[in-house]
Amino acid sequence: MARSGTKIDRGQWVAKLGMLTGAALLAAGLLTAPPAQAATDDGIPPTVIILDASGSMIRETSPGVTRMDVAKQATIAALEALSQNAEVGLLVFGTGTGNSDAERASGCQDVKTLSSLQPMDLGSLRASVNGVTQSGFTPIGPALGVAMSMLPPGQPGNIVLISDGVDTCAPPTSCDVAADLHRENPLVNINVVAFGVDQDEEAQQQMTCIGGVGGGTAVAASNPDELFARLKAATLNDATVLSARGFHGVQLGMTFSEVRSNVDDIRIIESTLRNGVRIIVIDCGWGTVELHDDRVYAITPADETTVTAERFGPGSSRASLEATYGAPVASDDEAPGTAIYRAQPGSPVGYRVTYDPTTDTVRTIVVCRCIIGSSSVIDAGLWQIDFDGIGPLTLGMTESEASAAAPDLTKIRDGEWQILEIGLSAVFHDGTLWSISVSRAPSSFGESISGAFLPNARGIRLGNLSGNLGAVFPGGMYRSYVVAGWTQYLVADRSGHLITFTADGASVYGDESIENTMPGLELTGVTVEDAARTLSAATHAEIFG
């Protein structure tokens, strides 16, 4: 392990991480789209909805009410929320066959177009949805392919999959199909609403991967209220709603220079030093952006009627927010009359909501990176990996901030902390967090625990093959270490932060190139670090140019 005053040798501490325990949970996020999207007059890109009507949808969510019943109701309600200008297509799979082995071949091609992509005819769509009967297989991959073919090539679009299970028609896996389709047209986002998969680890991982590699995200829905809210968020995405990513093209975590490159005209209205943190507030015209130590911390719309991705805004009841986001959570800036809700599971991003005390309805909503505590190891399967950190741990934190954010973090020695149960290691230098890593190490029973226990990077989990890394994190570089027996894929951002994915297996000299070798290897570790501090000048120059 690295000690104070030395550079970090990643190979030593990635390999040293401990055994894993925990509970498998879905890594879900709000369904958001990149800010630059051509769309209808209402900001909605052409959208194809895929409805799962496989045999598993017959299972009941409550006495006498099936998953199919709830999915139909939520789909119709989401369609009703769209304007008549919206271009919408509707697909269904699993209606044409049963699910016996003899019907597999035909069942795996059982994708039916209920409505081609066209200006919405609500009456016709409502009738089509109501007429769906569940019965067959789950050909998610083929359905994604049909949906992509319906969208204009080379133009922005949105695919929304509502499903409760695993693709029963692989190979190819639906995750591989989603990655290939997103490579064909990166302007199309594939989003997933995973309904009723709380106890299905395989379905959780598959849904998360589809959203991650498809340019969107995946979100869980456990009950009818959640399903409707999440589905509405997926179909109504645009840059003028608050989401877990940000608002109007400005994303939480961006640097000042990145904000300036995304906003035509900005004006600094405040610059202060508070408790050792440099705080800058800038006016972007459509609202204000607050940066803490050169990272976007909070975004406040000028228009107080602005809503979240699920369309909660002024006038919404506290009960409706809590039915979707859950109970308020601990944060670093609670104030009287204010509640903060986690925007997506495992994320430090929250919606800061002020309520009218007489009516208990929303007055204003701000999106912020303001949730710091109450993150237990049992939530690790929900944690997100990005260039800023892993789950509640953010590069640059002090040791006290990190231990408050992740109570299971234990100090091993000076500068080194671990969460042994999930194989996480945090390395500090000069009192601040320089690097965080997670390893899919063997458990005490001698087997590697499922990646569903561990954080994910845009839907990619440890234990997955590394074939989709280049699509989800483009522009990286490969390195192979023959003696150590592993290969790495490194990708950096503008701020000097680096994510390194490690896979078991190495490219042999004179054999295939690393680029061809690594996609077939299993991911076993991931590291997020401040490369300007952890790497030598020569290595930093090689990676960042």
C-alpha cells in the first residue's frame, strides 16, 4: 500500500483487496438523456416504448392485479402525459406464442409493432395497450433492434423498455445488443424501467447493463406508483427538467471551465471561502449554478415552476414525492422547512425541496450533490462509479468526511481505509482522498461474490466481460501486464481524474492486440483516482497527453 510521501502503485493495492459479503440490490438511476437532443416543440425526441408481455407478467402485484395490469395502466398514463406533437412508436413482445421449449424459436422472434413511429394517436395507442395479453418468451434483444430501426438514423431518439425479467432468447445478450445499437447511433438513448425485479439478481444486472451501455440508465419500480413515475420520467426526458445529472446541459460535478463551454453567457455573482471550501456562484440566465472547489454542487432554476424528471414541482404533495423517492435523507445542508430526497439509489445527488407549511406542498426544488451520510455497505450494489468517486465517497474528501459518508469504512493504517466486506480500499494523502478502488475478490468460501453486491460504472459491473467498456467509456487506452496476468482499460476526464478497469488475463506478446483480447476477459477491479496526485509525471503525461 502507498504510504505518505510516495506515489501509489496500483498493482499492489488492487490485488490486495478483501473478501465480499452483502445483499444484491439494483443499481438504478433516473432515466436521463444527454443535454443535446433534437426533439419536438416540447423538447421530446422521437420515442419508441417497448412493453414486456412475456409469461412472467402474469404474476400478481396485489390480489387480483397482475404485473401486466399495472404496466398497461402506467404506459397509458405516461402516453397521456405526452403532447399530441410527440412522435411515439409502440412495440410489444411475448404475445404471439406460449413459453414451451417447442415454441422457443418462434417465441424469440415474437416482437410485434402496435404502432409505428408517428404523431401520437392517444385513442389508438390506448386501445392497443389495453388489448395486450401476456403469454410467451422475453426477446429483449430483438425488440431493441426493431425499436432502433423505427427511429430516424443518425438523429436523436429515445427507447424505453418496460420489463420484469431476463432475456430468454440470448445469445446475443440484450446488453450486447444495446451496446451495438448505441454505437450505431450514439444520439439514441436506451432507458430501462425494471418492474418487480427486487429479488431477481440476474434481471437486476441485465436491466442495469442495458441502460448503462445503451446511453441511458435503468431504474427500478416496485409498485404501481413508482412504475408510473419512472415511466413518465423516461418518456418525458428533456434538458428543461431537473434530473440526477443536472439541468440545461450543466451536469453536477462539472468544472467551471466545462460549465463555461456549455453555457453561452455566464456571470460570477459570488466567490467566497467557507470552512476551507471555495464557493463560486454563477448566473447562467436560466438559473444559478453553485460550485464547491471547482465542481458543480447545486443548480437552482430561475423559473420556480421547473419540475423534476418525474414531473414533481410546485404544488406537488409531500406524499407523492415520498412515494417515488422514499423518505428524506441526511444531507449536509438541511434547513427548516426543507427536505432532501435521494435522486437515485446509491447516489450523492439529491433534490432539495422546500414545502409550504400550511398545505405541505412543494414550493421549490433544487438539484444538488448534497447527500453525505447514512450509506451502509448493504447499499453498495446501488452505488455508482464515476470520475468523482465511488458511491458516497468522493475524491478530495477528508478522512472524517469519508467516514461520515460511508460508516462502514475502517482505518487499516495511516492513509489507508477499507470496507473489507465489499473489497473497497480508500487511500488518503495529506489528509485528503486520492484514490478509491473495488475488487471482486474471493469470499471466505473461496468463490467470488456476484457483482450485484458491488458498485457499477454506467451499468457495467465487476464480473461482467469487458467488451462494452469502449462503448460506455470511449476514448480510453489499454495496457496489458503479462507477468501480473491482467489487462487494464484506462479512461480520463478533463479534470485529471482517472478510472481504471482491471480484467483477469493478459495479452501475450506476438498474439492478438490488447484491444481484441480484453473484451473477452472478466472485470475484476476498478479504481478511481486523482491522477495528478497518484501518478508520476511521465505516466500522467502518457495518459492525458
